[in-house]
Amino acid sequence: MSESARRDGFIAARKSQLAEAIAADAGGDTATRDMLNLLGSLLHHEAHARLEGLRALYDPLDPDAPPSTRDVSAAAFEAFEAALIETLKRANYSEIDPTSVQTQRATKQLTGLAIKPSMAGIRRIRYFARGSRSEELEHRTWLGLRKELVQAEVMNDVVVLVGFKSEDEVERADERAFAQMRRGMRPGAALVKHFRNVATPELVTLHPGAKPSMRPRDQVFLAAPAVATGVPVLLNLWPAITVLFAVLASYFGAQGVIEDDELKRALAAISGLVAVGAFVMRQRLKYEAQTLRYQKQLADTVYFRNLANNAGVLDLLIGAGEDQDAKEAFLAYYVLRHADRPMAKGEIDNAAESYLKDRFGLEVDFEINDALAKIERLGLVLRDGGVYTAIAPADALLKLDAAWDGMFNFSARAAR
């Protein structure tokens, strides 16, 4: 597995856990603990404003939106898509191309299914993930009697964005796809889904157009009895069927006399045809039962990994973005303050990554640019050319307190 696939910017430690560790490593300084707490509160307030903006963009695209608020235009989807991608980046998600990280063989090996996704009715689908790790997953074959271990990359969180075609983009194949979708799905809508602990070969199961195909083994089990039983029966019935046609012709006024033996053969032909029809129906029911087993297996794979859908995902993503923002800011400030000297951007980056590895055992590609941008904007660091210096915790606390008071100075505004 490549280094880029193994490491991303996702900091898996809890925010409070990281804040406590930093405060303890800073000597238990009360000013540091209070400063980190207030910094987290400021970033939380900013995140709330982003959440409201993202909700406003998604409301017209929500599958459950009332007709009066719907907007099925491509421009509405693209505006929401751009805002969502920015939110995902803030939460340290990276876009992934499912075709580059999975193969049909790997999917079949892990899930036991041969899956072909259909793009009918879909305008665009994109996958985003964070927190990848390598795991050995257990897969059972031969009716559960044989166990094999499959090495796969597993992602902590996966977000799928699906945009459906609007009515003026829908073609004949798309109409059939919409008819087969769940009740409430409509042209022009957008789906946002959040999944947990998804292996890369399972990504195709998250596709809304995923359909399991009949495995060759099952095709043989269903077709072989039909051929072995049906063909000899039809060959034996063929002479009787000709008599049946003659009886029917006589019944409807054709010339000729039907003997008793011929009538018996005609009745035997009817009985044989009924038996063949019953056998065909039986095989058809077996086929549908096997298809339902496939569908259940696919549904189970998705169901137990699904955390949230649509508007509910937005709350999770904004919260995740706020959480990552705070942890990045905490780390950048602590590294600079702990060094007690000016540091270049690369030095801060390396020191933050080393701290996370030594303190929490995390391999993280630290987002140094985002981290410095946040604390520099709030005045917690000073930049001199290409190096940065952190101000004292007591001074940082005063700056953050003034910034917090500036957000809610309604009485001062009224006095003016």
C-alpha cells in the first residue's frame, strides 16, 4: 500500500483528549487550558454559520423537499457540490476514484457478489474518504465451511454524493431506473450518504445503482436441471402435441374423426405440458429466490455501515470539520509555544506529526497550511518572513476573549 494511501490529514484522537494532553505537556498551565477551550468555542461558533449556509444550499435538492422549494437545475447542484467539497476538505476527507482502488475480483472475493453498478438516472456520483488503514478481513466460502483472510484497505469514514438527472435530462433508460428506485426519489434530487468502516472492494456496494449479477455456479445449478429434465420431456411429448393440435382443429370444425386413442394421447400431452410449465415455474421461483438472497447480502453490507443520510450527513460533516479545525489549531500553537523559538512551516509540520505519533501512535499527514491560517487569523502567532512565533498563553487568552466579546456586543451597538 502506498504512503499516500496509508496517511491522510485525519487526526483520530478526540479533541478533549488532545487538549488535555497539550495542557499536561505544557505543565498543567491554567491559561493554556482556558485558551484551548475558548479557541474551540470560537471555531464552534464559526462552524454553526457554515452549517446554516450548507443547509440552505441542500434544502432545494433534498429528495423530501416540498415542490414549492425544489430546484432541479444543474446550477443548484453544482453550488451545493462545491460547498460540500469544501466542507469535506475541512474535515480532512479526500476524494477517491473507486475504479482505481478496487477490482471486480476483489469485490467478489470479499463480498461473495459480482456487482455491476448502473449509472441510469444519475448525473454524477463522487466518493470521499478519510482514515484509511490496512486490515485482514475474514471471508467464508463453501457454505461457511472454508475461511480465508483477505488483505484490504479499510476507510474509517466514506461519504457518497449522488446527483440525479433532472426531468429534461431523463431518457428512456433513466425512466425505468427511477421507477425501480424507492418511493420519494425524484429527478433533480441529490443524495448524501455517510458510511463507516468500508473496505475499498466494498465501495461499489455503496453505489445506488449497484445490482448483483448471478454467479456462474448458481446459473449452472439452476439451468442444468432445467435442460436435463425439460428437453427429454419435450421430445417425448412432441408426437402427442401434434395429436393435440388435430383434436383442437376437429373441435373447431375441421374435417376428420378423432379416435379414442388419439384423444387419450391428446390428454396426455396436456398433462405433460402442465408438468413442464410447473417445472419451469419452479425453476423461475428458484431464480428469484437466489436473486433475493443476493439483494439481501448486498443490503446487509450497506445497512450495517450506514451512519446518516442527506441532511443528517451535513450536521456530521460540519461537526467533523470543526473538530479537525480545532485539533489542527491546538497542535500548531502548542508546537510553536513548546519550541519557544521561531519556526518555519516545514518544521512545525514535522514537529506536529512527531507529537501525534509519539503521544497517540497516529500516522498523520498534518495540514499545516490550514492550521497556521486559523491561529494567524486570530492573532495567536506572529509571522516574520517565513517563520512563526506563538504569543504567550495569557496574551492569547486575552485576544480570544476580545474576539468572543466582539461577536455578541449588541449592547455596545445599541449605545452607538
